[in-house]
Amino acid sequence: MRHLPTTLIFLCQGITFWSLGVHATQCRLRAPSRVNGDAPPDPLPIVSGTVQPTNISSTTPSPSNAGTSSVESPTPTATTAFKYGNDKIRGVNLGGWLVLEPWITPSLFESTNNDAIVDEYTLGQLLDSKVALEILTKHWETWITEDDFAAINAAGLNHVRIPLGYWSVPMTSDDTKVSTSVEPYIPGAWPYLLRALNWAKKHSIHVILDIHGAPGSQNGYDNSGQRTSGPQWAQSPENVQRTVDTVRFIAANIGGMIDVLELLNEPAGFLGGNFPQVVRQFWLDGYDAVRQAAGAGIKVMIGDAFLGVSSWNGFLTYPRGQGVIMDFHEYQIFSDLELNRSFDEHVNFACTYSDSLSIFEGSNIWTIIGEWSNAVTDCAKWLNGRGVGARWDNTRFPGPGTQYHGSCTNFTGSYTGFSSSYKSFLRKYWEVQVEIGENVQGWVFWTWKAENADEWSYQKGLEGGWIPQDPTNRRFPGICS
Ligand SMILES: *[C@@H]1O[C@H](CO)[C@@H](O)[C@H](O)[C@H]1NC(C)=O
Ligand SMILES: *[C@@H]1O[C@H](CO)[C@@H](O)[C@H](O)[C@H]1NC(C)=O
Ligand SMILES: *[C@@H]1O[C@H](CO)[C@@H](O)[C@H](O)[C@H]1NC(C)=O
């Protein structure tokens, strides 16, 4: 069943980016959110809302025609309803696109000729704004295109998870009582998100929109936008309030175009102090904001905040929470303890999650593995940060008390260097994680593309043959039994 939007309201207002010397028209699009379980609505006109040098595509409407029916936006042939709680989520993350990560696109960072640019925050801070916008615009235009959505569909996948930074959400002082400044970040990604939502509809891909970077940084990782040893998100009630307002804005403006809104990626509950309590209250407030702004249709995703899913027993369960999904991330590479595992031990360890996740889900809320990869080393260049080495070959913290696990050669980079036994293992490791994901509500691989780390790339896995074109294909059936 498909629901056509009954009303569209475009609210446009001029915003001048003084630092860029350009004027932008930010149009906000309002569409009704869909009801529980229904298909996404037909594609909505792309909203032009970017700074002027940006050229989204030759079919992008200008602000003057954004609300008319003459827009050449794609028309989907069919969009199948996704039955959450029944159908299995099979997806990929569109990592490193609307939120930069140095290890996913090292060439972009190298092109700055400045080693101090280690994340999107420093990119905006240390580069001339016009240069930064040019680099970002080229990246937004090219890193993910409509062909990727077609290929994702052709790979039998039904979801993408799209990481987005708060700085890309065009809020005004009408939308929040706290600051709307995004400095030093460079805004402008929002229209690319809207265009991608149209591509998703056209290619029958459901969308999990994920707030991946919050003001102050929720974890200090470069993938939050800002690499810092002192993340400030939870320390400042204004940051948290602004994040709730961002959630509300997204739900109100594009709630009808997405299936799931993930309130925040990987808040660092392990930091202790008041952090876990702030996260807990934020999940509640964010959930309420989505329901108030967009009704019951959209699913709301929260995360375990690195505290383990069992820390969230009884939290946001029915009837306080409805249509809530728990996002659990599975990596086994960020400590010597995990890197010590043999290939087979990695597979067996993945199996141990199966019971705990399904037990949690059984008495709580839907659960997915929203990030996982094929990597069993942390060898991918800059995975731990620009200029930072790997634990695997002991270049991260060299010295007494740290370990050398092996050479990184041919564990990362181009798969032309991967041995056939390594590729066989990658298939097995892919399968076991798919298996444990499908034992609950499903899985979202991290990530669709990476410039030079094929063990992290779903696209390269398909090409290199260790990921099957049909994700129901099994070489190791019953791998955990
Ligand atoms: C935008 O793209 C169109 C079509 O490709 C082109 O004609 C136009 O010159 C471009 N505008 C800018 C500002 O690059
Ligand atoms: C990893 O294995 C080595 C060799 O067996 C051992 O010395 C070391 O303590 C282990 N590291 C951890 C963190 O368990
Ligand atoms: C890495 O792979 C390349 C290409 O197959 C091969 O020539 C090279 O010997 C390998 N290096 C190591 C250390 O295994």
C-alpha cells in the first residue's frame, strides 16, 4: 500500500553564509509521515537548499520551482512495504559520505596538504571556507551516486544507513532555542541527503538516517566529526538540547521520507560520570520528539552506548516505547585481547553474541547489528585516526607492554593482494555475522565503499567474490550450531 503525501509545505528562507560570501536559500520540506509498516511515500521533489556554487545535478530544481509538479524527480516503479519485526534488515552503511572519515577517503585528506586536518571539524577550521566547500562538494557529488543505490538493490539489500552530522541539518532559530551556529563545520550536505532519499525510493531501498555527529562530539572519534580526547556533548545541556531539536527537525521535515531515525550513533557510555544518564534521558527525549513531530510511523533507533544491550533491559519497551530498535555494533579489532583471536576464534566469538542478542530482543525491543565488517585487523590506513598506526603491527602504541600481532601486508588495501585462504575466511566471517544479525532483526554492514581497505568494502567484497550477490546464499549453513 502506498500513501501519497497529501500536503507539501515548502518554507524557504534566505540564509547568508557570511564566511563564504554566498547566499543560500534553505527550503524546508514538510511531508506527512507514513503510518506504521507502510511503504515510503512517492518521491518528493528535491529541495534546493545549498550554497550557490554547489551544482547538485542538471535536473535539480531551482528554489523557484521546488514546490511545483514540473520537477524531474525519479518515479519509482514499486516500493515494497518493509515489515519491521518480520522481514530481515539487510543493509550497508554509506560511511564516509556526509560525514568524512580519514580512513575511508584518505585521498581527500591528503589533498589538503595539511596533516593537522584529521576530521571534518579541522577541515572546516584550517582550510579557507571556499576551498573546504569545493572539496566537500566534489566529494558529496561523487562518493555516492544513484548507481550505488542500483548496485545495493542488485546485491539483494533492502536498507541503507546514512550517517549525517548535525552541522548539515539546516536549522534556524525557529527550530531551537540554543545556538544554530555550526562553526567551524561547513554546511551544505542536506540537499545531497534529500536527493539520496529520492534515489532510495526509486531503487526500493529503505533508509535508516543516523545522526552520526552531535555538537561537542558524543564520543571523540573522528567519525563523530571531531576527533578529541575530551568529547563535550554530554557535558553541556545545550548540546544535548540541540541534538533533541535536531531529531525533531528531521522528523518534522523528512520523517515521511525515511523509515528509521537513529537518534545518535555510538555515544560513549564508557566515559562514565553522568554520561550514561545523559544518554538515557536523551533517548527518552529524542523518542518523544520523533513521536510528537512525525507520529507513529517512523521507527526510532537507539544504541547500547557501548554498555552492552543488557544494560538496557526494560528500557523504552512497550508501551512507553513503540517501534523502537536497538542498534548493536560488532567489531573485534580494537584491543590486543580481540586481535589475539585466531580467525576461527573470531567466528566462534561472533556466535556468542547470538544468544545474548536474541535473549535481549525477546524481552525488550527489536535489535539489529547496525555496524560490523569483515576486518580482523585494524590495519586499514588511518583506521585509528589520520597519522595513527595500527595495534596489529604495533605501530599504534609501540613500546614495552604492547604487542606485535603480525605484518599488515595483504590484510588490507586492494584485494589483489589477498590470499585465497584469507578470502575464504572473509566469506566465512561475513556469513557468521549475517547469521547472528538475522537471528535478530538484521544487519547493516560497515561500509559500502572505502578507497583503499577492501576488507571493509561491501562493494569490493561483491567484486572480489567473498560476498555473495545473493545475501541468502550460504557456504557455511548452521555456522553457529
Ligand atoms: C550545473 O550543471 C549544469 C548541467 O550540467 C551546467 O550547465 C551548469 O553550468 C552547472 N552550473 C554550475 C554553477 O556549475
Ligand atoms: C595475547 O597473546 C599473547 C601471547 O599468547 C599474550 O602474551 C598476551 O598477554 C595476550 N594479550 C592479551 C591482551 O590478552
Ligand atoms: C602480498 O601480495 C602480493 C600480491 O599477491 C604478493 O606479491 C606479495 O608477496 C604478498 N606479500 C606478502 C608479505 O605476503
